[in-house]
Amino acid sequence: MDEPRIKVYGSGTEITVAANAAGLRDLAERLVSLSDPELRDGYHEHLESGINLEDGSISLILERDENL
């Protein structure tokens, strides 16, 4: 299987999350994990350029918000 590759970029009005198939699966697994009933409101994950995102990406925060 390929290594997950995710890139996040955008402008003032639009954000794009681009990924290969493994990267899309990785994002899906992170989102499913955030829906776990054991997690509290406000739980979040930071994805950062050069760490879990491709170099040059803008940071991405996935957050559970029960007020939405």
C-alpha cells in the first residue's frame, strides 16, 4: 500500500484537501475516531506541514464540536 500523502492549501475563501487513496483513508479514519462516543467535546487533532501533511501545506485542525 502507498504511504498516505495529504496536502492542504487554499485562499481566503476556499480550502482544498488533496490526497492519494491512502491519504484519504487516513483522513477518514481520523474523522471516524473523532466520532467515538468516549471522546469529549473539544477533542481535536492537529495536522502539520512536513509531519502528517505534505511540505508546503497549511495546518489543518480536525475538531469535535457538539455545539454544531
